[in-house]
Amino acid sequence: MSSSGTGTELAASLRAVGLRVTATRERVYAAIARSPHATPEALTELVNLDEPAIPPSSVYRALDALEEAGLVTHTHLDHHAPTYHRADHAQHLHLVCRECGAVTESPASVADDLVATLADRHGFAADVTHMAIHGRCAACRP
Amino acid sequence: MSSSGTGTELAASLRAVGLRVTATRERVYAAIARSPHATPEALTELVNLDEPAIPPSSVYRALDALEEAGLVTHTHLDHHAPTYHRADHAQHLHLVCRECGAVTESPASVADDLVATLADRHGFAADVTHMAIHGRCAACRP
DNA sequence: CTTACTGCAAATATTTTGCATTTGG
DNA sequence: CCAAATGCAAAATATTTGCAGTAAG
């Protein structure tokens, strides 16, 4: 049980949807695990601390593959910035400070009431796992 | 009180922050009022049903100006799509269907509990007005 | 008048795609 | 082996910017 069996899960999840296990996908997945809330650009940089370098286009394709395998999800925390995180670490909401940009996490359960209300009133099945809430964090409040 | 004095409010809000009142800004603002949740691209198209045509770059600049004047706000409902709405019509959340893309609105008050909880547990002042919730709408559920 | 705004076109930034080559299963 | 994935470079998309002319105040 060296490193929580993550490598094995990655292989299994990819194969389960008919995708291959490649070095590129392993490296991108490892980078996401190391750096939650990272953008594709940031992940490219992070991944390329090691060689051989992986071009941005391949990072994008790896992200698609990982997402298709259900290993990662992405959220749009701000403008041009999809951020990726591991699916098994996704049960939280993102509190994005409009002031300093800090991203805090909160357990998804705080939104249970809201989810129930939306299901009730609109028949809408909300996935709060993908939710970003903007506002002002404790540190940036007067 | 013909049309709720909107034209006057626009002029006043722009001037209040030292911006000028121009035909471009009036037309873009009118388009937003007519079509909530529209992207810059959609607004450009809508605005250009009348002539003279306004180029995209000017629409972007008008949106910036209107936002700076506090007349409109924008939200990111999905990938490359900031959507604009009038600030005085913004007290709602956006329920975005991942299936069909439909955007439903729900009064912001349904999130009151959540807002209170986040303030309580994280000292985070959430602005649910800018919140998009992804999921599946009633029509797209089995 | 004076400075901000606009239109146009070119520049940026970001993500996607075609295709020959490599590699996983 | 065969199909899928990669690397590279070029294309597509979205947004920003420089500048000279126009118009708001």
C-alpha cells in the first residue's frame, strides 16, 4: 500500500472506458494530485519540470481522457480558467475570494439543504461538486 | 414613468463614475435588458439587428463600462461564456443544465441558509448573485 | 475646446485539430 | 500487429489593444 494505490486506480479507470494507460496521462494525473485547482497552463508547467516535455496540446488531451475516465473533474473558478481536481477529492465547494483570489474549500454537505430545495422547487438535480461561490474571504473582510 | 426610467438611470450611473453616455453603451445595455444571460457574442449579434453595426471590440468595451458603472454584472455559466445581466435584475441563481444547456433562474433566497452557514463556518461573505449551479434540469431527467 | 470613445485591423491568449510517427495492449 | 495516443505545427476561437478619427460634455 505504498502510495494509496493511486496508480492502480488510474489504470483501472482508464481501461474501464477503453482508454490506454500512458506516461503522459500518468504524469498529468500526478500533477493534478499534487496541485489542486490548477489550470491547464499551470499543469503543463508543472508537468514539464520533468522531461521529456509534454506540449500543451497533449496536456489538454490527457485532461479530456482523465475526465472521461471519471478520474478528474473541472470547475470554472474565474474567467479563462478551468481548474482541475481529482474526482475522489471533489466533494467540496469552492469559495473563491474576489479580492485576493484565494480558493477555500467547504464540504459539499453545507449545501445539502439547497440541493434539496432545488430538487423540490425546480426538479433540478444540482451537482454542487462543480460549484464555485464567489465572495469575500475572512482575510479580506474589514 | 413610461419605461421605469431606465434610460435616466443609465445616464446617471455612467456619469457617477465619470463615464460618458454614448449610443453604443445605450444600445448594449438595452440588448442586455432584452436578453438576460447573453454572451458578448450574442449581444453583438442582437445589437447589430439595428444599424450602424457595432464591432465586437466596442461591445466588449461597452460591457466593461456598464459593469464599472454598476449597471450590469457577469457570470460564467459554462466554458467560454461570460453572460451578462442587469444589476437590478441579478437577485437570482442560475441553474445550468449540463444536458441541454438551459438556464433556469431561482430566487437567491433559496441559498440564504447556505450563505449563513458559510459566513458562520468560514467567515466567507458569499455573493450568490454570481452563482451558477450545474446539474440536470427537470426536462432532462429520466 | 479637450478628452474620452469608437471603429478598424492587427495582436494576444487559449484551446482545438490534422497528420505522420510512436506505442500500448 | 492494429488501433489509439503523441508531438508538432497550423487553425480556430475569444478577447484585447494601438491608433487615428469622431463626438460627449
